Amino acid sequence: IAGFIILDLGAQAVHITNQNVVYGLRPEARNRINSLYMTSCFVGITVGSSAAAVVYASFGWTGVCVLGACFGAVMLPVRAAALLSARRRARAVTALPHGPAD
């Protein structure tokens, strides 16, 4: 039971942190961005739980753990590419002679 509580608290903390980041992106587009965020969360949860159910039926908990590791491994290069892109944009903005255009 303690593990479930800790997992739930961690998931809630990540969700709140992500929404804080989303709300800071473009205040005038907050509703649209939040809708996209919540839709992507729903789709990700649906895909993950459906895949886990199928894998569990055939391979048990070991299969579910391997599936989770595979999902994480697939997302590592995606996250790395996003970080590299953000760094390039930040360098490009600081290289402008008068700063970013408003």
C-alpha cells in the first residue's frame, strides 16, 4: 500500500509540474495548450495500459516491466532531440544583435 501511495504522489507531482510549465508557455493560448496536454496524457495512458494488459496476459509482470523499459528506451532519443533543439534555439536567440524580437 505504501508503494501505491508513493507512486500516486509522484504521478500527481509530475502532473502539477507539467501543467505549471504548460501554463507558462503562452498565457493567451493557455486553454488550447492545456487541452493538447491533457489529450496527449489520455492517449499515452490509454496506449500504455492497453499494451500492459496484452503483455501481462502473455508474459506476466516480467513482460510488463520489460515493456516499461522499452517505452523508456524509445523516449530517451526523443527527449534528447528536444533538449538539443531547445539549446540550439537558445543559442540562436542570444546570438541576435538586439535580442529576441517581441
